[in-house]
Amino acid sequence: MSGEALIQLSGLRKTYNVGLPSEAEVLHGIDLEVGLGEFTAMIGPSGSGKSTLLNVLGLLEQGTSGNYHLSGRDVTSFTDDERTRARHAIIGFIFQFHHLLPAFTALENVMLPALIGTSNGGGVGAALTPARMRAQAAELLDGVGLGDAMDKKPHELSGGMQQRVAIARSLILSPRLVLADEPTGNLDTHTSDGIFELLRRFNRERGTALLIVTHDPLLAARCDRIVELVDGLIAADRPNAASTSEAPSQAE
Amino acid sequence: MTLGFELTVALRFLREGRMQTALIVGGAAIGVSVIFFITAVLTGVQQDLIRRVMGSQAHVVVKPQEETVTPLVANSDVERLPSIQARPQRLNSIDGWAPMAHLIEITPGVRAVAPVATGAALAIKGNTTRSIVIIGTELDRYLRVVQLEDKLKIGVFDMRPGDAVIGIDLAHDLGAVLGDRFRVQNAEGVSETLRIRGLIDLGSRGLNQRNVYADLRVAQTLLGIPGRVTNLDVALNEMIQADAVASRLRAQTGQLVESWIQTNSFLFTAINNQNVMTYLIRTFITIVVALGIASVLVVTVVQKRKEIGILRAVGATRRQMLSVFLLQGGIVGAAGALLGSVMGLGLVVVFSRILRNAEGDPLFSLHFDFRLIGVVLVAAVVLGVLSAVLPARNAARLDPAQAIRG
């Protein structure tokens, strides 16, 4: 495997409800390669298969056919356990509706992936002491500007703050890849800017590769590469030279 | 958060769903307390009953064989139905009882043996006459067979020749008090004068009106069987093994051997039936509690779909999710058992004051078996975990992609 490639996807097809009258192929053969540390936007209309592709890339779902190498390993026919551990070791997730656990504080939410590592058999984070986990989580929350809100429960936080917690959570195990599904989807433009800046910063500082699914063309325009999906196929894949992390907010 | 992932999440989920948790813990607690209560009451009532009925009885009694009539029929070729007159029973007695008593004493399962000469007689004081049963024995040995000390109301257990300990109702009937003398006379007119050294309450009016305990030799004289006994009373280590030991003794001694289970078959059957009923009730309560825990957890899994999906997405394996819900079942079971034990203890205390028997004593004594709490606790945890198997499997099988989307 090429040392630089993080994602190598070839000929990926995904069919739902195989064998049923409602059988439908959503992805019709996707070839995609993403390198370490890349900052990529994935755009496309609703129903183009973006979320499905993201789920397959994130090992939440398996393709019906095709090959997938993640970080040099052939994960195409991994079992559920193997996919879960690979997900835990390599990937961080940020969802549109931030998806924090309401019963846990911000700090505990950030610690969760590390805590899971103590008993999921994958070994990632297993060596961390609780104190060390706590310290790392606190550091990350500080980094996203929530140093004062660590012991708050999600319902006590604004939408933007919750999304910052989710970002901190996605980074706790220093993943090589963070998958973000409409991370700014339900936030106002000012808050969106802040979130985007954070993602940019972590990409720059930690070399974390980001793949951001978005509807927002302005946000996509600030990424280094734009992959456009139409009807389950990659319609366009271009580097975006115009991207700049210091781009001023153009939204009104 | 230092408890490990599964326990942390399990506890947090339970705390988050306070209402549901309270409901299942409450349900489990009520179930446990009822099981506790009926077990304590029944054990108490049964022990009370056994103590009452068996209080003045030996576990096993060895008696001589009854005399039977063997018709002398010459080998006739004519069929006939002989009319056989049963013969009246003389007072049968065992000769050479001492070696037999020793033989019985060394039989496995036997705790103590006492020689007894017992039969009917009359008690006479002034112009009052009462029919009595005289029980002559060697006191030291007899007290090891039958627990009589605690039934003594006044006086002492002192039975030298010429002394007697009699039932309180007999004393009342005779108009006698402690220290009084009365006469005991047999059918042939032979009589002995005995001094009342103690009054005893055997818990039954019939026995209290009739029983007179005296020295073995006095009874032997009165009953006309000098040197012999009418039966050997035997106490066992485990009274429930009476039948087994009885048949062993029957084979060894060749005498008529009766166990308390035979002579009190009504009691034994009643206790057995009661136990079967309680067992059934306990089983049904257990099933209801298990179904309650399972149904609430099934709902919890549905409500927590999204959170389960998130945990799976960020790296929790199916096994971990399974454990989270199995643990919840176990925790709920343990909490229910602890709370239920306290409630059960409360019920036992309250009802031991309210429920009383005919004599106004508590219907069951308050010896709460604390080992039961340990047993119930372990059983409740196992039950909780088993009840959680179905919901936990639902949680583990949840497709994270779908759970998050929906």
C-alpha cells in the first residue's frame, strides 16, 4: 500500500434491501483516494449517496461490492468487531446533530472513546489511566474554548458549544481521519465559522485528515479539495486552490 | 468515571431513567419482600407447629411387637372363613432393654435414647380422681430426647423416687399445688404416693390434663413390669430422617419402630403441602419480577437507540453494549433484593406483633434467617442478568448507522 494513502476505495457499490422489491443501488461504483492530512469537502444534492458513502468510509456500513483499504489495511470483509475496533483506532466522528450522550457531562462525553478503549479489545487508549484521560479531555475542551463548561451536561450548552464538545470527542484518541456529517448544518453562520476554524486548526496542527460532508457551498469552497457526488457517482473531484483558512466570513 | 466503561454507562443510564429504574427496582423489591415474608412466616409457623406437636414426643419410638393371634388351622381340605377374635393387648414390655438401648445409641443418626415405662393409671387426691398417663423414665436421658426443660412452668425437674412432674391442667383438676402429694393407683389397686415437684405446660390441653412424669422404677412398679420398659424413646440429629433411621432400627432390633412422620402423618403432609404451595408462589413471583425487569429494559433499549448508536460509532463493540444492559439487569436485581430484604424484615417485624396464636404468643418467632438475604441477593442478581438477556441482545444487534440516522 502506498504509505501516503489513508483511504483507497475502488469500485464501491452499495445496494439496500437486496432481494426485496424495494431493492435499490445507492452507490454505483465509487473510486476514491484520500491521503493523510487531506482536508476534503464532499458535496452533492440530497439523495446523491453522500451519507451512505460516509457510513461506508466510517466502517458503520459495508459496501455490497468493491474494495476498501483504510490506512493500509484491507477492511473490505472485516467482521463487525474488527470494523468497530478499526473505527475506534483510526476514525473520529462528528455528526450533524452533535449526538452527545445527555447523561454525561461535556468532559465525560469527550472521555468516552478513551474509556471504551479500556475494554473493547482494540487496545487503543487501554493504557490510559482515568486521570490521564481526564487531563487529555480537559486539554481538548480548553482547546475548543470550553474550559469553563467541562462539567455541564449537554442540555445546558448551546448548539455551537455542543458541536465543539463533539469535535473534542472526535479527537480524544488522535485519529488519523475525522469524518464530519454536516457539522455546521444546524448552526448559524457565525457559529459555523467558529466550528470550521476549529476543524481547520486541528487539521493543520495535528495533521488529522478531514472529510466533511456539507450542503454549504461556501464551506466547501474553503476546503482543499472538493468531491462532488451526483446520483451515486463521483461527478467531480477537484483540488481547490482558492481555499484559505483565513477566509473571512462571506455569509450574510 | 473510573468504574470501567460498561459499569459507568450502565449506572448512568439507570440514573438517567429515574422513573423506570424506580419502577423496576420497586417491583423487584416488592417481589423479594413477599418471598421473604412468606418464607419467614411459614418457617416460623411450621417450627411452632412442630415444636407444639413434637414438644413431648420422641422422633422415633421403639416398642415391642404387638401380640397377634395365629389361628391354629389343621390342614383341612374344607374352605372356611375363620372368625378370629383379636386378643386384648397386654402391656407389652421389652426385657433386657439396656443392651438394646446401647445398640440404638450407636446407630448413625441417633442423638439420644431413653428408657420409658408408660401406661394408664389413676391420680387420686382427696375425693378427686383423674385418669392419667404415667411416664416413668431416667430423667437425664429423657431430657436429652425430648426438650422439656423450657416447658416447665414452676418447680424443678427433679425426679427422685417419689417425685413427679405433672401437667398444669392436671394439677388444676386435682386442686393440687407445688409440693402437694397425690396418689397414683393402677387397675389392680397398687398405689404409690408422689410429690409434685414441678408443673409443666406441654402446649396441649389433652397432654396437660394427663401426663405425669415420674422415676422409671416407680412407674415399673405401678405398671407391674419391674425391670422392663414399654418403649425406648429415640432422638435423632435430623428429625426429617426419622423414616430412614426407623427402618434401620427395625432391622437391627426386630421391634416395632415408629417414626414421628408415621405417627403424625397429617402434620407431615400438611407441612409438605404448604411447602409446595410456597414454592409455587415464589416461582410465580420470580417470573413476574423477571418479566417486569425485561419489559422495562426492552423499552429502555428502544428509547436509547440513538445513544447506543453513538457509542457503537465511537468504538463500543457489541459485547460491550450487551454488557451495559446485562449489568443494568444485575444492578436492578441487586438493588431490588436489598430494598426488598429491608421491606421484608419490616413486614416480619410488624406481623410478628400482629399475628398471634390461640395462647396470645406470636404466631411465629422472630428468628430472621440472615443467610436468606445472601441467597436472595445472589439469586436476584442472576435473575436480573437473565431478564436483561433479551433487551441486551436487542441493544447489541442495533445497526449503528440506522440508529444514528433515525
